[in-house]
Amino acid sequence: MINDEQPINRNVDIFNDYINFCADLCIPQVTVKQYASNKPYITKDIMILIHEKYEYFKAGDLKTYNTLRHKIRRDIIKSKK
């Protein structure tokens, strides 16, 4: 494939194509959905807390709801920094 008779640019292209081929075989690809309303500072942990907060609100446990609401607010401030 690579030899001295070909121009150096062609050898580099062949080498790069082979590296990309190997990477495509070995490295898994994951599709990530990104929405326009997603904020970069909202992490997965914060999203879990938000869902928990709504569950406590639906159940009528306002004490736990308020505790989670304050924790979420603190975590968002930390995440923004």
C-alpha cells in the first residue's frame, strides 16, 4: 500500500484512511440527542434531582420537595461556576 514510488501526500492519505478505518471498527459510536432548550450547566445528576422533585410534589410531600428545590438551586449555581 505505502511505498517510496508514490508521492508523499498519497502515502499520508493512505495511512490516514487506514487509521480511520481501524478507528471506525474499534471505537463505538453513540448518538446523543441535543435540544435547543438544554442548558449546558444542567448535568445528569441535576436532571435526576429535578425528576425526584416532581415526584415528591405529585405525592404531596412539600417538605422533601422544598429541600430538593433548594439543593437543585445550589447545584445549578455550582455547575454554572
